[in-house]
Amino acid sequence: MSGQDPAVDDAPLLTADDVTRVYTLGRDNEVHALRGVSFTVDRGEHVAIVGSSGSGKSTLLNLLGALDRPTSGHVRYHGRDVRDMDDAELARLRNGSIGFVFQSFQLLPRLTALDNVILPLVYRSSSPRERRERATAALEQVGLADRITHRPGELSGGQQQRVAIARALVTEPALLLADEPTGNLDTRTGEEIMTLLEELHRDRGTALVVITHEAEVAARAARRIELRDGRIVTEVAA
Amino acid sequence: MSLRESLRVAMQALRANRLRSALTTLGVLIGVLSVVLLVAIGQGARSEITGAIEGLGSNLLFVLPGDGDFGGGPQRSSFVADDIERVDRSLPGGEGRAAGYVIGAEAVQAEGNRFNATVFGITENYLGVVDRTIARGQSLSRSDVATGRRVAVLGASSAETLFPGQDPIGRTVSLGAIRYRVVGVLERVGTTAFGPDVDRQVLIPISAAQRLFGSTRVDAIFVRAESTVGIEADREAARSALAERLEEDEFSVVSQDEIIGVVGDILQILTWVLAAIAGISLLVGGVGVSNIMLVSVSERTREIGLRKALGARTRDITRQFLFEAVALTGLGGVVGLALGIGAAELVAAFAPVPAEVTWWSIALALGVSVLVGLVFGVLPARRAGQLDPVTALRHE
């Protein structure tokens, strides 16, 4: 269910190859958000992408999440270029290989925790019963077995992020892509969330890419990629 | 995403905004209701009026004043009593198949009871030609007509009004200052919403009526053909007989089918006009749907971005919003149809206007309401599907 093509199984999970992204805001007003970024993420790796606001890390997140296409360069999943994928293939990639965790949780307020976790399963063929079972199991795994019928408004920030993590892992993705996952949480809750993400990464062998501006969060990763003004300035293995 | 899943998600979204969904549906509901009801009234009128003409009996030819153009309104009659004879004698295979009448309004009274009646001056064979039967007493005779005898046959309602609970045969009624002896009462025909109430007629010999009205005119001549096959021969005979005396544009001979055809066509157009007027309200309902769907798309921009990030294709999103629009209008269509049929039944039962729900107005109302959903849903749905996930996710 990870959407991997067996033919390119030996290719790295994710490669960024001289990626640039230019936003045209108006005539003669171009913003170079990324100016040639290259790196690789292997299966089961834990990578932190750090940088201050304006460094280009949000742009990079969108490109890694296959939500956007680079202006030049290549983003490849399992060796396949995102640029060559059509709308349906991109949707299948996001649904099958990537689990998003957002800073602002992005839960649908009118749905229960269970239905929020079911959401990505709706876009693949599975029976309603199977979906419920998998979503329930995912919620159990993040420690919310007793909250499945609650709506987001009835949950604390930490609990909401746990629901979002359950939603990200319910599809058994090859990559968890977390954008400032602790940004809206207090320090202790943030630490709990990071611990949970790292557990999942360890136990399931899921690659974990965390985008953050917090040094403590970045320090937990095995490898750190630092961005400044759209370029990689340092890349260090811990 | 399966169709069933799209439908489920659409219904979920509509339920989340119950009041708004209900109000939007209401617009379509009113549109469908008015289409069904107005078409029912138009169709009811059509079948009642053509039914009334058919009720005169089949195989009828109408010799009418004027050139037969119904659009010009009533025309002055040039017929006289001799023309009835002339037509009757011309018909192949025996006489007595042509009847003439003159019509007028007159106050009628008897024993203190009084009302304004439609007075028909008829030839003795008129009732046979238009297929009406005497309930009690007898009809007008040839000699009554020949001598202008002051005798009358009453419609069923006329008899009840003038002689409540009594036998009118042999009694006297007055038309103006002239008294007539009642010799017969007609079988009841029943009320209709359009045209004169035939049960409130008073029938007297045509010669007596011409004297009463102070005129020698005859308003129309009816011919009963012996069979459907004989109609054309009768029509030709009547036409050439009258052409000896009258100009071409002073008379016309039309069959019952032709009259039903023309009247039916006019009323069908009326029905379509009613449907079109009601259709405008359906259109306004559709614009309301489009409007609310656009609001919904912009409110749920983040949701759309999220769904795309989680694996929704462009067409999954488009379909979801299209289903929402069609669910809104389809629901309005079904409820509007049910209420429209109910309203038509109420009108038919309690109002003097007839109403007849036809299968095609049902199909039209449902089809159009779904179509309205598709047409007015496409724009917002496409807009939703084409949202860029990056921008959508960041939308406040």
C-alpha cells in the first residue's frame, strides 16, 4: 500500500536535484524562494530541515509533499520525477506514500476524530468496515482510543495533533512529512508529539522529515539540513 | 473515490449547514412546485374544454359565421332560417340532420323565482343533433317551430331554480313579457369551469326566439354526419348550398375535430406559457444554488486543500461539489413535485379550475431540477477542483 514501483525499488525514497522555485508576483517582481537545492532522503531516515522564516523551507515542504512543482530541477519519489506525473498520479503519490502533519493540525471541525482519520482512506478502494478498523487502530496507536467520537473542538491541542498524526499514518506511508509539528503546542506537549513521531518512525521504519525553526526539535534528527535564502548552507549528520 | 462515497461526503456537507441547505432547496422547490401546478392547471383547462366540445357528440360539423379564423373574435352572422333548410336539403341521404339555433340572454321568471338564463332558440332536431336527452316531458316539435308556439324546454338547473321541488311540466315561465308553457326538462349535463353552464339554459322554438329578440338571424347551424366517413361529403354539400346565397367569407364549415384541434392548440400554448413563467422561478432557484455553492467553496477552501494533500484528485473534488449542488436541487425537485401534485389535487377538488398532473410535467420538473443542479453546480465545482492545494491549505 506504499505505492512503490518494484522496478525502481532500489532508488532512494526521495531525491531533490538542483531544485529551484520562482514565484512571479507581478511584472518584474520575481521571488526566488529556492535557488538550487539538492539532497536525498533514504527509506527510514530521520531528517530535519531547519531555517528561519523566509529561508524557503515552506516552499521546499510543498515541493517534497508533491503539492507543487519546481520551476527547474527535479523532485523524485522512488526514482520517478514528480514533474512527469499527472493529476491522478500526484494524488495517488500523496495518498499512498506521504503522510502530512501540519502545524495547524488541519482537522475538519465537523467530523469526529475517527472520520478525520478515515479521510485519506476515502480516496482509495476499501470497504467502510475496513476503513473504520484501520482508523480505530491508528487512533489507538497515538493513544486516543477513548476519544474516537470526539470532534476537534472537544480536544486539546496535543490531542488534535495526535489525531492528525493518526490520519498521516493510517495509510502506512513511506514518508511522514511534518511541517512545524510542535509550532502550535506548549513545550511539554511538543516534546510528547515529537516522541510519538519518533516512535512511529522507529517502529514502522517510516522516513520522517521534520521542517522546523526550533533548534531543540531539529537536534533530535539524525541529519540536519539548514536552509538560508533558498540555499542549503549546512548539512550535518548528528 | 466511488460515486457512493462522493454522495455520502456531499450529504455530510449539506447536513453540516442544515438551514442554508434548506433555504437553498426552497428556491428550487418553489420553482418545481409552480411548474407542476401551473402545467396541471393548463392541462386541466385544455382537457375540460376539448372534452366539452367532444361532449356534443362525434361526427359534428359546425356551420359558423365568418371565414373560420378564430383569432378575429365573434363575427356577425348572416344566416337566416331558410339557410338551415337549405343546408338540410343539400345533405346526401335524408333530411333532419341539420339544426340551427339563435342564442341570447334573458331574465326568466316563474312564481316569484327569477334568474338570468341563456335562451336558445332551436329547431326541433337540435337536441338530437347535439346529443342531448329529455329527462321528463317532451321535446319541441316541428309544428312548435313552424308556428312559433310559446313552449319551452328547461335545463336541469333552470327547472330546479324556477320550480324548486315541483314538477315544472305544464307550468308557465316568462321571458320578458311573454309567457311560455314548459313541455320538457333536459337531462343534467354537469358543471364545467369554462363556458356557459348548459344546465341553466331555457330552450324555445327558434321562430319564437327570433320574435323575442326582434331579429331574423340564426347564429349557427350544426350538422350531424351519419358516420365519420360521411363528414367530407356533408361538408361539401353544406358549403355549396350556402355558397349559392352567401359570400365565401360570410360562413365556414368546420368539423368538431378541427375545432378541438385549434382550441387544443391554443390551450397547449397557454400551458407552455404557464410552464415558462414558472420555469423562471426555477431558474432563479438555480442561481441561488450556484451562489450558495460558490460561498461554500470559498468557505471550505482549506478543506479542499487538505483533501488534495490527502489524495483527492481534481475530479474527486469537482464531483463532490457537483453532487452537493445536484443533491440540493434534486431534493427540491422531489419535495416540490410532491407538493405540486398535492396542490393540484387541492385545486382540482376545491377550486372551480380543473387541474390535471401529467407524466411529462413530472419528468420535466425532476429532469430540469437535476439539470439546474448540474448547470449551476459546474462553475463552483470546477472552481473547487482547480484550487491549488498550496494556496488552499494556507487560506484563512
